[in-house]
Amino acid sequence: MKQQTFEPVTDAVVLREAMDMMAIGNVAVHRAQATNRALGIPNYYSIGGHVVSDRDIDNKNITSKP
């Protein structure tokens, strides 16, 4: 399926509102991830097209250190 093109935002007010919403969303995500870590619940990410949890990432870093 071909991706539709989009026009860049030229209205400064709309751009500011979008950036504010993104900032609020980022704060919410970081808080949720911190809560998950505190409760021992893994967070999942897509890295290079593969779904991995932060536990997988931490375990690889621990086992790969010399």
C-alpha cells in the first residue's frame, strides 16, 4: 500500500498545540514505564522490527559485558 503524502503544518498555533500534546503524551508514557519497572512489569519496544522487552535488553547488556 502506498503511503499518502502529507502537507507540512504551516500554522504556528496548530504546530504549538501539537507539540504540547506530544509533550503531555511523552510525560505520561515515561511515568507509565517507571511504574511498570517499579512493579516488575516489562516494557515492550520495537527495535529493528523485532519486539523486545526492557528485561531482554538488560539481560543482553549484563551477559555481553566482559
